Amino acid sequence: MGFRGIPLASISLIIFDLGKVIVDLSHLEMAAAMAEKSTEANFQNPSVLFSSIFQSDDALTGSFDEGKLPPQEFYKVACKRFHLNLSYDDFVHRWNRSFKENVGVTELIERLRPRYRLFLLSNTNPLHYAYLEKTIPALQKMEQKILSFEVGHRKPSPLIFQVALQRAGVPPQEILYIDDMAEYISAANGLGIQGIVYKSIESLEEELKRRQIILSPPHLPQNRVKRR
């Protein structure tokens, strides 16, 4: 038996997080790329700029991730606040610099596609997502993409998970959510959605085998239906 007594094999929909699940990334590396172009000594320190961009109480990324700032406005405010001397195109390039596909997870997505509906749910912004959708083919294969900047809500708010439930059209107990943040898994659990905290592709595959979601050994291909 699985979550709240629901049989493990009852899953019909799997929702994947994006950052640190489908793609690896380093916010510190993003900040370091920006720090190179700051004219303010304090913000030339990547750690200081990282904290100011991503961790401060008035972090710009919160508004950007919720769609409250369009990309050009985000660029202008960031340049003014952090004394960045760079063009918009250079800003976008540096903002998107640190992503790397987690090939183990994207291969797993291909193995799951013939048997399960697949959604994406992510706290992200339009610059990151536009770049990733062009470079990570697995994202184009998701049935639904619940993106914070499009729906106006970020995890761990239950509102973003409610959007997923509305689009899913199935009981929450039939949904499995995979995220690297335990806090976000708990938020999904609060709505009845099953969850797995992502730690590595190996541990994820073992848990999916335990739940009878994948039946073949890790990294061995199952029969696939080619879809474009």
C-alpha cells in the first residue's frame, strides 16, 4: 500500500519539478556571472550578489517568478539595484549560464511516457524557461506545464498545486509529484498528492520500482512508443 492506504500501482499522472530534478543548476554561478559586470565593489562578490538576488526579503526573483515583472523590467531593475553594466542580451546569456541537463532523469521521462501522463510544475521565470524549453527536448513532451510565472503562484503555495489538480482531472491520490524540496512535497501531500523527494536518479528509480511504476532494472529501456 502507498500514501494514505492507496495501492502503489494506482498512479496515472506523474508531475516533475524542473530545477535540480530535470536540470541541474547553480544560483551562485548565475550570481558570479552577474558579479563580473557590477561596478559596485560590494556586488562584485558573488556570495553577496547571490544573497541579494535570491535570498533577501525583497528578492527580485520572487516577483519575477510570479510573473509580476516582465523580462525587460526585471533586467532594468536588476541593473539599477546591483550596478550592472551590461546589455540586455548579455544579461540574458549570463542569467541562463549555469543549466545542465540531468540526463538520467530525462531518459527516465522517456521510459515513463508510454504508460503515464506527465506534467511539469516549476517555480521559474520566462527567461529561464524559454532557454530551457529550447535546449531540453523532454520539456516539450510534457502534457501540461504549470509554471509559476504563468499562473502567478509559487511553491509551496497550495494554489499552484490546485492548478495542477484542475488540469489533471483525476483524484489527487492518482498523482505522484517529484521534487528536490521536502517542503514542496509536504505542500503537495496536504492536497492528497503522493510525493517523492528527489535525491539522485538512482534513489528515484529504486523508489519507482518499489511503487511498481517502473518494472525494468534501472537504465534498461522498456518498450517505447515513439511520439513527437
